[in-house]
Amino acid sequence: MAKSIALPKRQPPLRPTSPRKRNQRHTRLLAGVIVATVLGLGLGIWALTTHVGTQPKSTALFQFRVLDNHSLAFAPGDASTLFFGHHQGLKVSHDAGLSWQDVSLPAVDAMQLDLPGGTSNRGYLAGHGVFMTTTDGGKTWRNQPNNLPDLDLHTFTGSPTDPMRLYTAPVNASGLYTSTDGGSQWTKVALPPGGQSGMALTVAPDSPLHLYAGIDTRVAESRDGGKSWFSLPGPVDPTIQLTIDPVGILYAGTTKGLAKRLPDGTWHTLALPAATAVFALSASAVQPERVAVVDQQGHFYRSDDGGQTWATR
């Protein structure tokens, strides 16, 4: 008897998908792509604000277009007036850094500025082959007669409480020099170990003999006008400029930005809108937490809370 063979059941033919269903499927796919894209963008923004959020959102209040960015100083008794020294002269701002005008001054290399605190109208400008004084708050300047062995003055500072006490380290003369008569007569004292012309130097507000010098990543301190020095921890990055506010808080402009020494002696790096070298730095004598800096690119920034946040236009 022949065996019967079971044939497979016939499958019903596939029905073509209607245009309506195809459109629904495409709509669902498109919605999925949009959702995924939005989620991806959201995660990207979250990552940026989480991991790069230490950088402030503000931008520079001003940008200088000069050959070199050298020095910065608040006017004594006025937290809205600042002077900026550069390779070819001096500029002044009377609106806390929003706008700047040229000071009527010969083309001099204003590497360092010092305007003592309090109500004194006396001030100093020093640099390549120049040492000048003002007695009217920076409106006019004149050459200062002196007995310094060299006038290439990359390091220069004065006391915020004694406008006649000055310190400098000439390039072509080994040593630190100090004056007690406003720059006419100078006496040689000791450089801090490792110190040289070009080092950052500032005077504390508690005594005209209390000095700080920035030497690479450490700070040297003297309490006897430079006769003796002892070493302290410095900021993480090498120091370019030093300044001190009226209550004794020390700030350092470094090769990577701005640092601040806290009362316990530790250093805290402050976030600038652009993480770059700080070439010029000043703290107001009458508004203690007002700090201003100029970075390597000529950007001017101002903080009114000790560097925690930065002003915007």
C-alpha cells in the first residue's frame, strides 16, 4: 500500500501594507530618533556644565590691544579708577575697567606701577630705563632723580601705608634696593634666596618692612625690609605677579591664572573665565575684595568678591 504523504499547510499570502500603516510606522521611527537626539543633547550639556562648570560664564570687561601687558594699579581712595601700564605708555579707566583712555605721557615702558593706598596722591612708574613719579594721582609725571646703579627696573613696589618707602631690583645690579625718601636715595639689602630682577614683589599693609617675593612656586617673606628672608609655600604654578589687599590677603598672578592665599596659609586657585597666564594684578585699597587682572591676551577682568565671581557688562 502506498504511503500517504502529508503536504505542508499552505500559508495565506502576505497582504500588502497599507499606506496609512506605513506612515504610522515612519512617524514612530522619526519620533524615536527625535527623542534619542534630545536625550543625547541633554546628556552632552549636562556633561559640559558638570565637568567644565568650574569656569565662570562671564567674559572680559575689556581687551587691550597693545604690545605688552605689564602692570595694573587701582588709584588710592577710588575703587573705580585704575591705571594700566604697557610697552608704550599708560592708560586710565574711571569706570572700574569698562573703558580706557591714554594718559598724557611720553612713550615709556611702564612695566611696574605703584600707587600707595590711603589719601596720598603720590605714585611711581618704573620699567626699561624709566623711573617716574606723580604727585597728583597720575595726571602728570616727571623723571625722578636717583642714585640707583641701573634703571632697567623689572621689579618695583612700594608700601601701601608709607608712600615714601620703595623697593626695586635693577636688572644689571645684583641685589634688592630700598628707598625711604620717595626714590632719591637707595640702599642695598639682601635678595631672597633664588630671587632676581623680574621677581614678583609686594609690601604688606601692616608694616613698610613686611615684604613678600614670588619665586617660582614658593613665596619668600621678610619682616625687616629685606635684611633677612624665610621661605613659605607658594601657589601650584610659578608666580608672575603679587599683590596684597588692605586686610592682608595675598594674590598671585601665575603662569596658569590666579591664586589666593587664605588666612590659614594655604593657596586656593581661583577660576578665571580664561585659564591663561596673569601678567598684571591689583587689589583696591578702599574696597578690599575688589581685584582686577589682565591676562596674557590683554583681557581685563574685575571681581568684587575676592575672585569668587567676575563682573560682566
